[in-house]
Amino acid sequence: MSKVYFAPARARHWDYSASQVAGLERLIEKMDFGSAIAEGEYVAIKTHFGSEGAHRIVRPVFLRKIVEGVKAVGGKPFVCDTVRIQGWDYLEVANQNGINPQSVGCPVILADGLFGCDSIEVKAGPVLGSVRVASAIHDAPAMIVVSHCKGHIEAGYGGAIKNLAMGGAAGRHRSGDWQQARGHLHAAGAESSVVRDAELCIMCLQCLHVCPTEAISEADGGLVVDSEKCWRCGRCERVCPEGAIRLQKRGRDEFQMALAEGAKAVLSTFQPGKVLFFNFVLEVQPECDCMPMADTPLVQDRGILASRDIVAVEQAALDLINKAVPLPDSLAEDRGLRVGQRILAEALGVDGQLHVDAAARIGLGSQKYELIEL
């Protein structure tokens, strides 16, 4: 069984050693950074910068501790994500959310360049064919994947696999073809672009404002969707209060397999033993950190998990969430969920367990793990 180390969120003593930050320090010590990082090596610390209105990302204090751990063994860390909105704007969002060189203690960069086009094509599986991996991640000798565990509009659960599959891929392609970049993964679950029902539409414009590619616009008193720009991400469908806009879906199973293939493609650019995983099961909200808001958490903070096995650390995170008590005044309460139910799957109607199962099937790791509480 793979080892998964766990620093619980509860602080039972009036002492720094009982804090979650100190718990992370103990995890870093157990993970033995020196065994994965050589003197002078560049180390990508892959995380999510959040969005305007979405603040429940991994906090800068935690990122800084990981940076300090890398520096302590002679590595040269940089904190990174890939372009979602325009690159300059996304770096501003990171700064607003507290992620900058001063706070984390190292450079903060866009791994696919300021325009989201810097990438290398890497062979993937039968669903995706290939993935364009962000160049700074592709070229880095080592990586630490720092993931905020939460819900996700298409994946059902967003952790380390989603962080790599979608966040490790370039945001754009120089040709302008979205299918050659991150949109390629979204399209694995969608047959075509969105379909709009004009009779149901109340012109609230929530879909227009949430679209990451500005594919939706007003015209002739209604809304128009530009299929060439549309990533098929499903945000418009998620936010429509009337059910007036929807994706023509190919199948959720295909998208879940695409996530596993995408993560495997990114990891294939590293030598064995050069990637470490930290899953933050804190502020487990139902939405992805790329949405323009953050709902209240579904469950109470559980803690931080760390492992060298991406499948094991993901399975452990889902198990912690599913064993937790649903919180009042949350989407879990809205759905009438009780202890013992699969919280994320029941709340969102999409089962994130599927892409963890798929990752295990294609050899990314083991779902059998030993949880070691520190």
C-alpha cells in the first residue's frame, strides 16, 4: 500500500506546534524533499491562483512553507499556474489573492507564458491523443503539486489529478484553435457547443459574465454563442437559473478518463520519484477556484494530505470528505445530505471518484493506502 501522511486540521493545544502550519512542516519533513530534488534543480510548485471573487485557494503561508522546504535542500522553486483569463490579469488576480514573490518567497510565473501559448505536445491516451503541456512544467526536473480539494463543475471533484490534467495544460495555442490547448480536455465530454432556449432565457447575463473565453455576446436582443471560441467547459450551463443554456454532452465517463490521461501525460515528463503531492482538504467548497465566487464549505476542514502517489492521495482526500459531517447552510444541506453519503457526488450530481478510478486503471498509482497521522 502507498503511504499517505495526514496532518489533521484540529488544533487542540494553545501552541504553534498544534497549528495547521506546523502540521504542514511535519508533512514536509516526512516527504523528504531531498530525495526528490537535487542541488540546483528548478522545482515547479503547481497550484491554483484563484479568481476574482474566489478566495478559498491554498493560502500563501502554506505555499511559503513548501518553498522554504525546497530551498532547504538546495532547489530553486517557482510557484506557477497556467493562463485561464488573460495572463496579465491572472497575475493580478494571484497578487490580489496574496500570491506574489514577496509572500511566497520565490518567483510566481505563468507556466505557459504570459499569453498561454508556451507549450510542448506530449502523447496521451486514446481519448485525448495528445496534450500540450505548459513549457515551464514540461522542462522542470521536479515538481510539487499543491492542490485545493473541492468540487468541480465537470469533474465532480477537483484535486491533484484535475490540477495537473487541466492546470498543467496550456491555456491557449498560437493557432487560435482551442482544441489544441486546455479546451481539448473540456471537449472530451461535449459533442458540440452550447444550445440556448430563447423562450426560457431571461437575459440575466450570468452566462455571459462567467464565460472564460468571451464566447457569449449580446446581439439582436438575445445571446449568441461563438462555437469557435467556446471551450465546452459548462460554466454557462451551471450558472443559468432557468435551464435555458446547456451543453450537448458526449458523456461524463469520457471526460473523467480524459482527466486521468491528461494527468498521466503531464507526469510522463518527469523521471520517477521527482513529483510530490500535497492535498489541502480545507474549505471544501462545491465550486472550482476558477469560478467568480466561493460558496460556503460542504464539510468542516479535514487537514492536509501528502504522498508520492497521486491516486492514493486523491482517494484519501475523497474518503476524508465522504466520511465528514455535512455542514449547515451549505449546498450539502440544500441537497438534504446526511453522514455516510458521498458528499461531493450527491451535492453536484457528478461522481469525481470516476477519474480517480480511471487513474488507477491506467497505472498512475494505487487506491490502497496507509493513512499515517502526524
